[in-house]
Amino acid sequence: KAAVIEIETTSYDKESGEALCKNRSTLYLRGAGGFSKSSSMYTYSRSAAKLNFSTRFPETPPFAIHEESTQSSQALLYRLSGDYNPLHSDPVVANIAGFSRPILHGLCTLGFAIRAVIKCCCHGEPNMVKSLMGRFLLHVYPGETLITEMWLEQERVVYRTMVKERSQAVLSGFVVLNRLPSAM
């Protein structure tokens, strides 16, 4: 039993009114829901039919693999982003939620993965990223090591991020590039 909430936000330039970017978030609420019979996915997004959310992983070895450790204080530092959810700092709250200790912010985990794509597939140029999609699969504990595997499919980089210590996938998705780097 669960509920899924979809949020779409468009940011505009204050002076010109030009749309700058669109953010879509989907929240999966464990234990909520049961409001209606199960049905096919419904979205308010006008462009959802054009999107390909598939993240099937090729049978081939990854194009690139990037390993980076999070710090044990990472979640406390990440609170400076404005997310003060005690799940990321209070062991009692984390335990009530079913975790052995506080967990890392999902957005921080996504940042590690996308930074790996930018380093390995974009020659360090963040402007090469046109859009991205990530699906959170499991939690990450501060101090764990993240391994991001990447496959290049035309102008799209499919990625999977694993926690080395637990050998489990925690995040998967793709990054659409504005263009392919010249040395690929």
C-alpha cells in the first residue's frame, strides 16, 4: 500500500517571463494510499507521453565507472541546503523510520551520481547536461562509497549507482546531453 504524488514546477525569468527550467518530482509514500483501485499511471504532465523513462542497462560493460566516498558528516553538511528533516541527523528518528542510523539526503546521492557523469562523460563541463532523471532505489548511509556505472547511448548516459559496502544499487537513471563530447 502506497501513494504516489507528482509535482511539476516551472521556473521563470522574473523580467522576461521566459521559462528557464522545469522540475518534476515524484514522491512515493510508503504506507499511504489505498484511496482507489489500482489503475494505470496517470500524470498531469503535458509532455509525459514524449518522455522515455526507461533505464534498461546494456549487456555490455559500462563506458565508465566512477568511485567516490561520501563523508560520515555528509548528511549534517548537506543540511545547509535547507533540508532539516531529522531523518538525516537524528538516530532516534532514523530508527523509528526503520533505518539503523541517519541516512543521506536523496538529492545528495543524486548529486554524486550526476557529478560522476559530468566528470567521466562531459569532460567536467556541466553545461553539457540538458536534462536528467533519477530513480531512488535504496538509502545511502553517510560514509558509504558510491560506485557509478555509465553507459553511453547516443546523446544519453544511462547510469546506475551502487553502494560498494553493501553491493546494492541505490539509484538509477539517465542524463541527456546537449551534445556529445568531441573525444568520445
